[in-house]
Amino acid sequence: MSQRYLLIIYCIINFFISFIPIVGVPFNWLESIFHELSHAIVTLITGGEVISFKLELSGAGMVMSRGGISLLIAFSGYAGAAIWGFLLYQAGSSKTIVQYTLALLIATFIAVLVFWVRDLLTAIILLIVTGLLALIF
């Protein structure tokens, strides 16, 4: 099967999974984590400082930052989430790459938890998502 058809199938599966109660919740959280993480990374790249990283049960999130280039930071959420998706799709080409990718994501989420999380709910959400990634690992 070609890569294009495989990508389309994955997108369709993801679309339907996101509507399944309870099963879709971690996927929504993961989308939000990548969106907010993109804001945080661009904040750091453009010379800003990340103050806090917050997630909600609904899948909403927010990064509080100071400094940096506001226009790039604002744009980076959706663009970054798309880039994360592309990179994760590409990483799925080899079992070894998948394992390294999962390890890197787990380490990244733990770093976010340690350095930027200021509330219990966000910590719980990140720990649940990180635990699910660890199970896959």
C-alpha cells in the first residue's frame, strides 16, 4: 500500500477515534500538548521565556510566556501541531525510530512537567499521556 493511502487511512481512523468517549480523550490531550508545546518552543527560540504550561480536561490549553516574537509565537500553535504530526508519521517507518521517538516524547513531556507546569490538573493530564506513551514503548 502506498504511503499516501496509508496516511489517508490513518487520518480517517484518527477522525473517528476522536469522537469515541473516553478512548478519544487522550488523543485530544495529545493534540493540545503538541499545540501548546509548539508555542513554548517558538517562545524559547525567539528569545522569550515560558512562564507556565496549562492543559484542561476539554483539550484546551494555554502557554503563558514573556518576550519573544509575538507573531511567530501566535502562529506556531497550529503550524507546529501539523509539523509534529508529519514528523511522527515519518518516524513510524522503523521500529527503532519509533522507540527513539517515544523515548524522546516521554523525556520532553517530563521536562515540560518539571519546568513549566504549575497546576495539578495539567500535571495529571501530562502524566496520563506520558504513561500511555510508556505503555506503547
